[in-house]
Amino acid sequence: EFFLARVSLSRAAMLSRPSLPSFASLTDDDVEALPPQSTSIAGMMTAQSLYTRVGQQGSFESIRSTLETFEFFSPKDSPRDGADDSTLRPFHKSRRNPFSRHGIVTRIAERIPLLSYVLQASHRRAGDMEALERARGQNFIRSDNVLRAAEHLPIVNHLAQRVHSFQGNSEALARARARNPLGHSGYLTQVGEHIPVLADTIRCIHIFHGADVDAERARAYSLTKLVSRDGAIMRLAELLPGSNLMAAAVHELRGDRQEAVRALDIVTQWKDVARVDGALVRVAELFPGCDIIAFGLMSNTGRYASALRAICKTRWVSVLSNSTVCLVSMDRLQDWVALDFESDLEVAPRVASLGGALLDLSIHLFDFNAQGAFRWRKTRRSCSSSDLVKRRGVRGIVQDIKVDKATQALQSLVAYLVDNSAEWVGWGLELTNWAVNEWKASSRASRITMWALYLLLPPLPVSVPPSQAPSALLARAVSETVENVIAQHQDMPLRPGSFVMPMPRRPPPHRCAGRRCGRGPEAAALASCASCLGFCILGCHAAGPAGALGAFACLSGCGAGISVLHRRTKRGLTQWISSCNDSAWHRMSIPVRPLVERRDPTSGNVSPLWVAALGSETEPHPAVPQGVVFDWPEPVLQQRQVAELARDYILWEWLAPCRPLNWLHPMFWILHLFERQLRRFADGAFGGREVPVIVPIELPAGMYQGIQTWLPDTRIMLILWLRFTDARYVTRVQVALVDGMLDQIINVVKSQCMPKDLREADPRLAEFVEPINLKFDVVLRWVEIRR
């Protein structure tokens, strides 16, 4: 009562101020303006008693002295002379009050589960959002967690569904319906499905509601299946004398004479008791724990269909996934590591331990081949510990297993690239010969290039390991560098405007700098050449010594003209290479158009020959084209001596003097006679620095016999970084593909390499009755430069 009186009097004193010298002058409106606490009966009664003691002449000072006698008001809380009395804070709102909204008692009460909800409602009513958020944070039993736990209780689940429906949370409502213990896939429903007669009733209910998937699961323990041809009761009856006669009679009534004869042979039944469809396996499948033993025995013997049946006990299993994401850390190819693996996998029907059984079968299928040999190489994690996610619990262990298997698959892919890269180098040389001799280029520049290569250079020779020819040694060196290739996602390299070609060293300023020199040297050189040609035709003896002197002067003029031409060629070489690089960059950076699959009208199957690289662009493209870049750094090439082997291949196998047909091509004489002069010329033109040269590789869509694969329109940008300071011309190699190109190649090749039915790929899957259709598309999305 004293506390509420303190509230009433403090509010009244603040309302009175100088204009209200006493409480007697308070009006009814002033009283109604008091806070709700002061309008309580006890507070008003106590305030009335104080009013009586103060009297009609009571002022704020007399009220303060009166309250001091009750020790509920401190003089330091009263407004000073000349100070703003709005700073007067009621005691019930101050932090010194342990029962206020921010007091210590209230904070402790907010940690009590049920009392916390009462205080939250009080804070919400008072509009104190700070206290409300604090109370919600300190409540360890939150409403969300309570509802999630209630969704697993049989009757409370319906109340949780009503709450979610009232709140309009459709996602939580769908989750609660899926977790309903008495629903189609609830744990109480599945427990009832293990009781034979009750399982028939539940199966009928599933069929009535249209839940065919759940009806298939309930059929496993139904009486109909147990007494069927391969049912556990029927197989068990065939083992016992006397009951086998009844089993044979049932088979005969069903019209299955072969099974009736087999049931009569009790000796054969005991011999086959442990086979896949024998009585021992069928009975073991009915008991939890024993079915896992049967699963392990079947999977180790390569009977995957029987092993899966021992767990799910259904006639079919459907595995669907809209998106499966594998986060990969990409640096060097040998260091590729899977960091995380997520999938929205949906398995139907929902049976306990079915997901684990599918995971075990997948691991066994991927780890061992049909002969029982281990498939993968031993892998190691090379990324830092901060990149790996630390997981705990059973789910964490399962997640780690999936990540490890994804890493093994990546390492197997790298090993496949290393083992076959030497063969692919030879195939690339043969493809180059085909392009020069047979390819009909669509653009004029490509036709001129192919025509020049045909006249200047002979065909490329090809040798594969274990030959000791330079081409075989070069292919082996390239395959050894594949593991150290760095893969990353970035802007397409050498974008025009962002890369400046190295320019030749400028000569000292000419004396005519600052004024127009004209075309004097070129005109003098042309006149000298004409005079020299005339002397050669008419003969130097016709003019005597003067003619000989004139011929010498003409030759000197020709030399001056050649010198001018040399300087201008050196200056223009960089600009010419830069313009060629810009043209090739624009062609290689064209966005990839999606493929359209067309079906063969005769067979109805998708044939790669019917895939057309035409379609509408569905995704917006960035302003700066980006792509995947594979980089062979200079130390890697130096370690394997790739530049030296490439030079040996060009001079001593491709343009070898021992091949007489090479003498017919001008490039043979140019490189063998003037290699050193050409190298000095290029070194001076580029100022001793590296210069990139883009080699565009454009493959038209079609079937390539070298690899027996149909490929779409493929554009690969090969960048050779050259330096002519010594005989090691190639210092660095890059291969770039614009975004979407690698995805398209992988999906097209995948559709031709993978069989339509997985049963054809491994004999352990041949026991499945229906085809195993594995359909997926590969999409690369880069979250970082190397992820």
C-alpha cells in the first residue's frame, strides 16, 4: 500500500508543479491521468490517509516530509530548485527496485519456464520491447521447441497442427502432419504394421486414403503376404513333415503345380533352407535385428536386391532428389577435397533403416568392383583444418562418410585424367591434322589460317608411350603435370582493355622528332630496288666501273629499305598479336547456348546425334564473361622440361630433316636455318618479356571417332605464354572455358557413357527385376574463386 501510495503521490506532485500548490486543487481529470497502479483500491486508500495528515495546506514539501517518515522517498529524488522535475523517476520503474521490469527478481523469474510466459505477456502489454526480448532469450523452453516436441506426441500433435494453422505457418503445418505418430508414416502406425492381422487392416486404410506407398510398406507383414508363394509362413510350413502337404495343397489350389511339387520334396527344402528365398532368410526378415544380419550376408555376396528386400520388405524403392550439392575445395587437381555434401533426398516408402541400407549398398558398390577389388586410390586431405566442418553425433558420422566418398570420387576422376591425358594429347594432334586437311571452316579468317598451315607446315606426327619419340615423351611429360594444374574461376583471361601487351624498347629520339619526317626512307629504298633490278637485267658490264658503283649504291639502298621494314615489322608485331588475341577472345567468350534433346521418332530413345546446340538463353549473363581457367605454372613446366620437349618435337620429329616431304614446306627451312635470328628478332620486339598468344580451338558438333563420342559445339581458349630470351619458348600454359561450356560437355559425355539401365554396368545389380534409371544433370556454381 505504501508503494502504491508513493506512485500516486509522485505522479500527483509532478502534475501539480507551481500551478497546483496543494492536492486539494487536483481535478478529476488529473486523477484519471494517473498510471493504472495508482488507481488501485489499496493505493487510493493509502493516499487518502496521507491527504488527511497533510491537510488542505499540504504542498509538495509537506508531502515529501511525510513520505520521508515512511522511508519510501529520498530527498535526492526530489527536484532541486531551478531543476526540471521531469527527471523524477518513480521508484517502481527504477532499477533499484528488485521487482521492476529490469530488477533482479524479475530477471530470475524470467528463467522459470512457466513464469517466463507470464512475464513476457506483462512486458508485451507494457510495451517494454527490451524486457520482452530479454525474457524470450532467457527462456530455455521456447514456444518453437515446445511445439516441435509436441509434434511427436500422439494426441498433442493435432493441437500443434491447430496452432500452426492458426498462425498461418504452412511449412510448420506440413512438418507436423508428416510427424503425426498416427499418420500414414507415423511411428505408431509402423509399429501396428508389424502385427500380421492389424497390418492388413492398416493396409486397407492406406488404400482407402490413396496412400499407395504406405500400403506397399504395410503389405510386408500382412497375412496375405505371409501365406503367399514366397511368404515366411508358407516357407516355414514347407520344412515340416505334414504341414508341407498343406502347403502343397494351397499351391495346387492357386494353380501353381510346380510349387506344389517342390513343396512335397522336403529333402530339397532343407537343402535350400539358407538360399535367398529360403525359409531361414524369410523368417529372419520378420524380426528386427535379424534382418540386418541377413542384409549384411546378402550384400557381401553381391545380392544387392535381396539385401535391400531384407530391410525394406517391399517390392520397389523410389529414390528422388531435386538438388544434391557438393562443396569442393579446388586448388591443384591432386588437392581437390569435398568439404560438404547436402541433398534433399526423398526415399519411398518410408521404412526404418532404409536410408542407412541404401548408403551401405552405395558405399560397397563404389568401393569394390564386381571382382571384389578396391576401386579407389588412397586419398589425403590437403586443405587446412579450418576448411573442414567439425560434425558430431550419428548424423555427423554419416555426413563425414558421404564427404569422404565424394573426395574419393574426385580423386578417382583426377587419376583418370592423369592416366588418359597422354592418349588425349595424341588425339589432339590427330584432330589438328583433320582440321587442317578436312575441316570446312565457317569464317573467312579460319579458312585463311587453315590454308596457311596446310602450305607452310607438314602434317603432325603422332607417337604414344611407351615409344621414345619426342611426341611420346612430350605426351608423358604433359600427363605428369596434370596433378599440379591449378583450377579456378575468374574473368576470362586477357580481356581486351584489361591486359596491355608488352611493347618493344623504344630507340633514342630521332633528330627530326617534333616535325614530320615524311616517307623519304621508304621512297629511297623503293627507287634503289628498282635501280638494282635494272642493273641486274642489263648487266653491270654495260656501264663499266660507273655501273658497278651504281649497283653497289642500289644494293645499299635496298639494305636501308630492309632495315626500315625490319623496324616497322618489329613495332607492328605486338599490335598484330594483340588484335588477333582480341578477336579470338571475343569468339571464345560467347555465352553458351543450352542444348535441346530431340528424340528419335523410330525408337523413342534419346540419341546424341539428335542433340542440337540451339535454344533460348535462360539465364542472364554477366557484363564481363567468366569461366574456368586451368593453369600450368612456370615451375611445373620447368620441372618436367615441357618447353624443351616441345622444341625437340617441332624441330626433330615434326620438321625432321630425315623426312623428305618436309623439304617441300617453307617453315622447315625457316626454322632450321633462321631459328636463332628469329628468336633475337622476337626478343627485341617484345622487350624480353612474356607475351601471350591465344590459340582458339573450335570443335563443331558431331561424332569424333578418335574418342567414339559425340560432342557439342566446343570452344576452348588455349593461351601460350612465350618468352624468347632462350630456347625455352613456352613458359606458361592456360586453358579457359567460358561458364556453361564445361557443364554442357560433362552432361553430353555423361549421357553417352552411362548405360540407360544400371543393371548393365555391374552384375551385382542384375538381380533387380525392374530397370534402375539414374538420371541427373551436372551444374557448376562457384561460390569463391576456388570453390
